Amino acid sequence: MRTIPLFACLLLSVSPGLAGAQDEPDAVELPRTPSPDGAMVYFIEPQDGATVSSPFTVSFGLRGMGVAPAGITFADSGHHHLLVDVEEAPPEGLPLPTTDRILHFGGGQTETELELPPGEHTLQLVLGDPLHIPHDPPVRSDVITVTVAAP
Ligand SMILES: [Cu+2]
């Protein structure tokens, strides 16, 4: 499988065309990629309410769609984003930003090791199209809560 390094993901997220879109929010509407009926993204692990010790494995499940690296256009596919302690949902019609709380898996990864400080944390998965824009309708998991045990 062809993999795209993460930095390609970062570059796409800050492409100049999108900066223009922010200047005129009403004038530009980015095309959305449709998601098929019944598509669903979910956590294989950890389970909602789990207590884990850091670092811990997060496994991403996807039903009704395929995984494709960022930048690759392929019907009914996308790549995973993991939202960590994100309180306000990112806007639906724009590329997901890259922050320390919005992690892109633009290489098509379906698993990661996450290191978080002790305490309660929320996690959510959101699928993005080749340009990191959530599908229409969006394919996202429930928000789950995990507790990272003190070492
Ligand atoms: Cu992305």
C-alpha cells in the first residue's frame, strides 16, 4: 500500500486556497465527499469508560467504507482523525485542522499509541476525505471517556 507521510497531511491542512476561504466564509463552499448509508467509525479499543495506563493502544474500526491515505481519492473511503479532549466539534464543511488534539492518520493507519497524563480524557474518531474534510453526512464515532491511571 502506498503511504503518505504525515507531513503531507500537515501541508494540505494549511494550503493557501483555504486561507482565502477563511477571509470570505460565505463566498466559498468546499465540496463535500458523500458517505454511503450505514457507514460507521468506532473504537475497537479502548472501551468507553475504560481505565488504562499510558501509553495505551487505540484501535480504529470502520464499517461500510474503506481506508485510503490522505490525498488519495477513492470512492467510499477516508482516513481517520482522533480528537483528544476536543470540547467543541470542528466545523463540518472545512478541513480538520492539525493540532495537538486533532491527530491525523493520513497514512491510512488504523491504530496508534497514545500518551496522556493521568485523569479523564475524551476520545472521538472522525473520518476525513482526501482533503481532511468530514464526509457528508459526517462519519464519526461516539465520544468515549477513558481514565488514565496514575503511574
Ligand atoms: Cu487528515
